[in-house]
Amino acid sequence: MPHALTSAFVSDQLALRARTVNAHPERPTGEFVLYWMQSTHRFADNWALRFATREANRLGLPLIIHQGLDPTYEHANDRIHSFILHNARELAQRAERGGLRYQFVLRHRRNDDGRALDRLAARATLVVTDDFPTAGIVERTQRFAAHGDCRVVAVESHAIVPAALFVKEEWAARTLRPKVMAHLSHALEPVADALPRVEASNALWNSLEVDRFDLTGNLTGDLAAEIARCEIDHAVPPAPLKSGRRAALARLRTFCDDALPRYDERRNDPADADGSSRLSPYLHFGQVSTAEVARAAIAAVGRPGAGRFLDELVTWRELALNFALRNPNFRTLAALPDWVHRTMATHAGDAREAAYTREQLERAETHHPLWNAAQRELVATGTIHNVMRMYWGKSVLMWTATYDDALRYLIHLNDKWALDGRDPSSYGGIQWCFGKFDRPWGERPVWGTIRSMSLERAYRKFDAAAYERRWNGAA
Ligand SMILES: Cc1cc2nc3c(=O)[nH]c(=O)nc-3n(C[C@H](O)[C@H](O)[C@H](O)COP(=O)(O)OP(=O)(O)OC[C@H]3O[C@@H](n4cnc5c(N)ncnc54)[C@H](O)[C@@H]3O)c2cc1C
């Protein structure tokens, strides 16, 4: 039996996941509770929406769900805009069918009205939003909470096991694994979501002073035309991956039926595009929840059968979240352990095989065809196969004038081109290339004692030539 929204289970989870951002009291004259959807782009299995619904019921008020898209976020581009907008169209249809009041505001240009959220908040009793440590969301929430006069609560829905249970920075997968795995079954218990008790009247809905973007009705032309009008980077085109919860759930089903039983071996072959779930973009934008993915995997092959997959989905993903939450330097070399700093200091002056600029890397203009293939996969699709992603990151460490350049260039490339980029797992993955979560290995030039990975060895491990042909074919 799923837990009710009013259950002690939900109360306990929310006590861990919800964080009051400012000291303002609730506005007694407020007309509704506002859920400002920022990083969890779904209605199902959404802890912030659950919190907002319970608060609306407590106060006897209706709930308004607001999502906005501005041209001002870092690397704003067609790829990210398109993925968000196509999902929003699906959300609008679901809201209409399901009796939720959901609106989307698309601010095309920087000079367009940017005060929709402030006007809504001025009439709200409290504002509930998503708690997410990357993609500029925590900063945006803090700015908003500081200048408004309304209580703001941020709720974390990214992790299966509430991140608040781990208050210190974890050093490695092995330190977090036993802790998250001990909580996993309990955290996966399902909840029966329910609509807010008080409906928002048409009069209230129509009185909200926002320029709603029409996602369901008479939208003439397609979303591409709207995106073309936005003041964003049009050089990063939409990725071929279909956005939206429907596509995410279809992909999850296919993965559980076909690849999951042999995930352990199939995930190691970059030529086998379907050997891993390829759910990271959907998970990054919260179109599907990690708990839903874990439940489906366990239902398909049992918990022991899903063991390796759960290790990536839970241990590694939540290790990255812990890193982004507990280490304020997660984007810089300062986040790395002392042994890495010592070895980098020793090897800072070592001769490099190459010293590429960020632009050369971005244009896939290195001497190595396998690396260029990975960069082209990133540019073309918005992701890189996990195995090639490790080679891609590790190689750059060897090919720039300094370690600091390497880290900055990788973050730039990943944040800009990756559909699953700007995620805690982005910074966890990139910093792993520099020794984060790892231990010292044998000493080598430039690498020092950081674990090395040579592109030449990749040819012996999988059909790297086929991968190269696939992505360099047209180059
Ligand atoms: C240099 C580098 C950069 C990376 N950048 C990103 C990124 O921008 N976004 C991102 O989501 N992941 C990133 N990763 C981690 C990992 O490569 C991807 O999560 C994975 O390849 C996504 O493919 P999938 O969905 O098929 O994964 P699956 O193997 O099917 O795993 C399921 C899910 O578990 C999570 N996951 C898997 N591996 C890891 C990992 N090592 N660390 C954290 N979470 C993991 C992801 O959410 C993934 O979707 C990076 C790794 C490296 C080495």
C-alpha cells in the first residue's frame, strides 16, 4: 500500500528534505501557495510538490505551479531551452487533464518583463521551490528569497535517500555506499500523490498578472520558432533525444526489458549505445525520478540483479550530490584531496604531449581521433558514452598547459554541450578524472599519482575503431 500524502512517512521525508531559505513569516493575506518549479520538471514523485500540496491543504488555500524560462542562465542555448520547453508542453497537457494549475512563462529577451515571479510571490502565502545545488538554482533561490517578503522553502527531490542524512562530505563511493544502501528500501516506499483539496478558481487564475506561454492550445508554429526568437546561443542546436516524461518512461521500460539483465558487461562497450539506460538527461531535468527508475529496475530483475545499476544510480549519483552540497569548491581544483595537490605541485612543470586551447578542444581538433570522436558525440547528441567520457576527461588533463586549464575547459565543454550537464554528476564525474573519490596510483609524468587512462589502451578494451568511425565518419 502506498503511503498517503498525510502519512508519517511523508512527514519524516519532508522534515529531511525541506529547508526554509529566509526568515520571513507566511503572508496572512496570501491567496495561494506557489510552487516555483526549477529543477524537478514533473508532477509525479516530486517532494517539493508534495510539500506545497500539504501546505496548501493545511492553510486551506489553492496551489499554483509556476515554471519560468529566462535567457539569462549560464550557457542558455537551444539545446537546453528545447528540452525544457518540449517537456513543459507535456506538463501543461498533464496538468489540464489532472486538475492542476500549471503555468509557464517564457522570457524571450533579457529586456522583457522579468518580474512575473515577484508579482506572483507578492500574492502568495508562501513559496515552495526545488533545492538543487548546481545550474545556478541555489543562487537564484537565494537572490529571490532575499529581496522578497514572503517565506521561501526549498525542497530536495534529487536523491532517493534524503541528502540531509549525510551532513559531512563523503570521501569515496565506499564510504557512502553502505549508508545509502541501508536506507534504500525504506526511501523507495511509494507515496499516493493527491490533488490539493482547494481548487484554484478561474477568477484567481485569470487575475494572475503573468504573460503565460500557450503550450497546449493555439500555439501557432512550433516551439523551434519560439526558441529562435530567444536571446540565447543558437549555435548549440537541440539534441536528437526526445524530451518528456513519456519518452523517459518508454526508455526506462526498454532498458529494463533488454539491457538491464546484462548491464554489468554491456555498459562497458561504447559501441553498444543501448547497453546503459541513457536516462541521465531525463534525470537531470527531473522529468523522471530516480526512485521511479530504481523501483522499475528492482521490479524487472530483483535487487541483487539490479545491484551494479543501483550502484551507479544511487551510490555514485548521490555521492556527486553530496559533493556539490558539502564542498563549496566543487567546480575548482580546491575541491581535490591533499594528495592530489601534492602530486600536481610535483608535476606542474612536466612537459605536456600537447597544450590545446579550449576552442581547439571544442572543435575536436586534437591529434587523437578517438578523443575527437567523443567530443563529436557530445556536440551531436548532448552526451558521451560513460566509458568514453572517462577517456575524454582524463585525456584533457594531459593536454593543457596547466591542471587548472584542464578542469576549466572540461567544465565549459560539459556545461555548454551536455544535455545532462550542469548536474552534480557533471562535477563529480569531471573531478573524478582529477583524483576525486579515488586514491593515489603509480607515479607517471604529468599524471603524478592520479589514476591514468590512455586512449591507446581503449583499442584493446572495446571496438574503439567502430566508435571512431561512427562519430568521425563525416569529419
Ligand atoms: C568526465 C565525466 C563527465 C560526466 N558528466 C556527467 C554529466 O554531465 N551528467 C551526468 O549525469 N553524469 C555525468 N557523468 C557520469 C556518467 O558518465 C553519466 O551519468 C552516465 O554516463 C550517463 O549515462 P546513462 O544514463 O546511460 O548511465 P547509466 O549507466 O544507465 O546509469 C544510470 C544513472 O546513474 C547515474 N550515474 C551513472 N554513472 C554515474 C557516475 N559515475 N557518477 C554519477 N552519476 C552516475 C546517472 O544519473 C545515470 O543516468 C560524467 C562522468 C565523467 C567521467
